[in-house]
Amino acid sequence: MRKVIIMFFLTLFSFTTIAKADESISVNEFANNVASVPGKLMTWLKGEVEKTKAYQTKVWADTPVENFFNKTKKD
């Protein structure tokens, strides 16, 4: 039984590791893809900054900051 299970997993593993490239890419396409990375990165980064600002604005609006700073110590 152990051998059957081992053979099953080896067969399954062998089918999942087979990969082949169907398309080739030219040098110009590769160069264009590499050249577009900084622009895509900056666009993504700007989007993340805007999402973070919107989230912080929402969270900070819900927090009673005025009450936190205006509390007085009672001794």
C-alpha cells in the first residue's frame, strides 16, 4: 500500500512539473518591458500613497483626538 501511495504522489508530481514556453519574446519587446517598469512602479506607489492617505483620514476622523489632548490630570 505504501508503494502505491508513493507512486501516486510521484506521478502527480511529475505531471505538475512539466512546463514549456509557448511563446518567445524579442529583444525589443524585452527592452520595452524593462523600460516600462519604473513608470508602472511609480503609478503603483502613487496609488498606494493615496489609499493610505484616504485610510488615515478616515481613521483619524473617527478618533476623538481633541478629547485625548484636552484631558486634564486630576491629582
